[in-house]
Amino acid sequence: MKLRDKDFEFEHELGAGNGGTVSKVKHVPTGIVMARKNIIVSVDDESNRKKAERQLKSELKILHECKSEFIVSSYGAFSHDGAVSVCMEYMDLGSLDGIYKKHGAIAEATVVKIAVHVLKGLMYLADNKILHRDIKPSNILVNSKGQVKITDFGVSKQVLDTLARTFTGTQGYLAPERITSGDVYTVTSDIWALGLTLIEIATAKHVYPMMTLFEMMTYVQDSDPPSLPPGKFSPLFEDLISKCVIKDHMQRAGPEGLLQHPYCMDAVEGGISLLEWTNTLDKDE
Ligand code: ADP
Ligand code: MG
């Protein structure tokens, strides 16, 4: 189906990030409610802009082909008035950052379930040769069916760079290997970011608060890896986190390896249902 700007009815804004804004919209011809992300392609030179737009669209096409219950699906993308719009599945409970800011820290048993979903999403992407590159609470979305899915992945560094300063990435979650050498990016860099994300949602606190980028970069390299506050969480959970934030990326496991962690295995088999959890959350209306 061809998506066009004029076929959308705006409902309200859902949030804004580095790259643009996301709105809840209705696609009038089909009646489908979607989340529409508007990315301003702010490259001054016209031919660069065209190039960036083309490249972004070709990558978005790859994302469009990703189909997994652990990945937010895409309805398609189109460009209009110097911006690119990506239309995605609307997730009615929003993102994990919004959820913990509103409802407080997420219980450990739920956090592990979420971790399993994210790991399965990352495994699906890895099988399709895609790295996420931007795992963080705001890129993990939840709906009232009890589904947890990842979004905003795979757009390559080159495209982000060409798309200019608006895209600085999310520096707080950068793995040590990305700081020392910006080019090293492996699937285990996503795991580092997952570790920080799990600590953040389980404690309702950002792991590196109030630091400038430079402070954070030095800090990540010079200090011990982040960990959960002692005595508040189960040893298995502490162990899972410590496996995610091993500083040497060569020693860090990938998604498949971490899914073998005993805590993840237990969570897959039983544990609390995410639907029970999502039933306790407020819907965005
Ligand atoms: P960031 O991820 O850095 O916060 P984004 O522009 O990617 O910035 O997203 C802004 C906000 O929009 C997110 O924090 C999230 O809460 C919301 N959002 C993004 N995609 C969706 C979606 N598919 N469904 C519902 N809310 C979404
Ligand atoms: Mg995002």
C-alpha cells in the first residue's frame, strides 16, 4: 500500500527524540491507527539531502521486511516537504521510560521477562544481519496485549551522519568499544546497552545521570562496569546484568548466549505473565 501525507489524520504527539517527533495518527483510507515518526532531513546541500533520503528509504525498506512478534512492525515510509515519515505499529502503552517514570521501578520478575523479549528481538535482527545500535528504554515499546517489542534499529551510522547534527545518537548507552573506536560495533554492543536499560528500569534511575558526554566517556572506560544496588535484587538477576556489562566486548555474550542464562531460561518457562503486568498500566488515550 502506498502511504501519502494527505491520507493521515493527526491525533496527538507521542513524544520527541533526537531525530524528530512521533505522533499518533489515523490512516484514513484503512482506518488503521499508526505511530508516525517524522524525521527532518536537515542537510543543507540539495544533492546530499536527496542522497541521504534515498539511503534512509532503502534502509527503511529493509526494516519493512522485518516481521517478528518482538519487533515493532512498519507499514512503510514516504518523503514529503523535506522530511521522511516512517509509519509504525502503534503501541498503546508507550515506551519503558515513560512507564517507569509514571509507575515507578519495574519489578524484577517483569524486567527479566522484558529482557527475554528484547533478546529474542535482537536474535531475530542478528539472524537478518541487522544490528540494533540504539537499545534504550524509549526504544522498547509495550502494548495492552502484553507484548514487548523493540523499535528504531538498523539505520546505519553513515546515514545518521549524513542526516546531520540532529542525529547525535543516544550517548548514554554507548558501550566501551564504541567510545574507544567509534567503528567497532557488534551485536554485543547492543547487549551492553541492554544491561544499562535493565538496571535503569529496575531502579527507575538512569545509570549515568547528569554527566556530560566527555565525563561519561572517561567514566565508562576508567571505572568498574555499572551494577545493581547491592542487596535489593536476586543473585541470578545480578549475575545476568553482570554478563551484559562485561567491559571487554570480546568476552561479552550475544543474544543467543544470554538467552541460555538460567534466569532467562526460567523466565521463558514460567514466571509472571506480561499481560498481568500491562493490565496494571495506564493506556495512552
Ligand atoms: P526517543 O526514542 O529518543 O525517545 P523517538 O523519536 O524515537 O525518540 O520517540 C519519541 C517517543 O515516541 C518515544 O519515547 C516513545 O515513547 C514514543 N513512540 C515511538 N514509537 C512509538 C510507537 N510505535 N508507538 C507508541 N509510541 C511510540
Ligand atoms: Mg526511539
